[in-house]
Amino acid sequence: MSDREPRLGLRERKKHRTRENIRRAAHRLIAEHGYAATTVDDIAAMADVSTSTFFRYFPNKAAVLVSDHLVDAVLEHYPEAPAELSPVGAYRWGFEQVIAEMGGAGLSEEVTRQALMYTLPEAAGPLYTQYVVAMEKVAQAVAVRLNLPVDQTGVYGGAILGVTMQFMNGRPTDADRLVNGLNRLDDLLRQA
């Protein structure tokens, strides 16, 4: 977690830790035993929570692999991006900050999660839903940055997530590929 965590209240920090513990337990078990052989009960036991607690955080087993935490982390940095950056440039800048904060072990864990997620047909529906929600979040952040109504910034959310889907869908995060894709998008939008 970034240095922003102390601004969260105790309850929110506890919820975040519980969610992350469940997610890590699921990733570890699924990587070791496979998706089909891993049960929600197994995940809950390894995370040291009840099954009902698991379901308070995730609607099903596939959802534990699908997360918008990367987009949320990028958007935490988004307002801090240098003012001279375009909306796409600011998103790229935020992404670079998140990758730097993750470090090697964190990025490796994220790549493992994504590799598992992209192999599961059960994750396709939740993944699509995540993309739609992420587009809305990005459009809202761009609206704030540009001081425009969100209905005028939806194209940015769609374009940024479109690049993300193109460079990450079906394969784990490759930070350099995604940054290059965002750079290309930024160049195209500047030419328009």
C-alpha cells in the first residue's frame, strides 16, 4: 500500500487488509492446486476468515482474481500528475508511479494473478464488468482534471481502457508495452 494508507480510517484499513489477505490466499492456492481444485472454503481457511466473510468481499471464486485495484491505484496518483501532462499522459504517469511502488515482488504477484485470470472462462464476465467500471472511473478523473462534465470525458475513459485491454487482455501486465501504448494514444490524440 502507498503512503496514502494512513489517511484511511482504522476500519477501512482493516477491510483493505482482509480483502488483500483473501486475494493473496486465493492466488497462492489456485497457483498451487489449480482453479477447479481450489474451493472458497480453502481460500477462506488460508486467509483466516469465515466463508461468509469471503462472500462479503467477493461474490464468487472467479471475482477474487478480477480486480480494479491497479486502476484505483493509478487514479490515486492521477491528481498529483504534473499539470502540463495531457489526460492520457497523467494516466501514464500514475501507472508508472504504481509500478515503481509495487517493486519486483509486487509486480510478480500481479503478473501471476493476471495470468490465472486470463485463463479462466469464469472470469470473463467479471472482467468485462471491471473494464466498464474502470472506464467510468477514468472518465470521472479526467473530468475533474479538465474541469469538464463527465459526459464530455467518457471518450478518454474508453480510449485509455481500450489501450489497456489491447495491451493486457489475455496476457499479464507488461509495463513497458502498456506505457508505449499509452504514449501512442497520447500522440494520436494530440494530432487530432
